[in-house]
Amino acid sequence: MVEALVRGLLGPLSGLLDFILDNPILISGILAVWLGIFVAGKLQLQNIERKTVELVLGTSPSLIAAKPHITSRGLYKRIYPRWETSLRQWGWFIPHRMDLWPVPITPETVRQKLPFSYQWIAEILAQHGIQVEG
């Protein structure tokens, strides 16, 4: 009964259901590869987030020492070029913002998943006991 309902919903594409039912090993292999790519992308995104926090915490104290009244916007302007060049070294791809397929690592795609901004920098520093202005 369920199969008939699905066939009715698929309409002219009901042949696709026949292919899926006739080739379970192939479909399972395709889904396993997709799952592997998805997990690899998630791990790379976690690595990028961890390394971004390390970059902010490693760079900020020296910038704050050099300019004690620096704001979070000023820190962002100084950290962003280093972050942008480091991204390519930290991974190859991350999941798309809808998590269905991988996209290459660029500052724009990473910002869709990780809100790297001056507010984010201020929050990370505050979590680690470092206060900055603005």
C-alpha cells in the first residue's frame, strides 16, 4: 500500500523507485559515500572553529598590549586578513548551509556557518576573561 502511494506521488518518475528497489547495494554505497563526505565536512568545520578561536586568543593579547584601548572592531580588522589566509590551510570543504552537499572553503561560505565578526571576537575574548572596548 505504501509503495503504491509513493508510486502515485512520483508519477512518471516511478521507474526511479524500481531502480532503487532493484539495486540496494548501489544505493547504499552512494548514501555511504555521501555520509562520509558529510562527516568529513563537519569535522573540517569543527577544526576551523577551533583554530579560529586559537587564532583570536593567540593574536589578541599582543594587539591589546600594543594598543590598550583597541576595540573589538579594531581587533577584527587586524585578525581578519590572517584568518582569511589561514582558512585554505585548515581544510578543503565544509557542508553547505543546508548541510546537503559540500562547498569549498572560502571566507563567505565559512561565515554562513561560523559567525566570524567583531561581536563574535568580543564574545570569545569575554568567555576567556579578556575585556575589550566596543
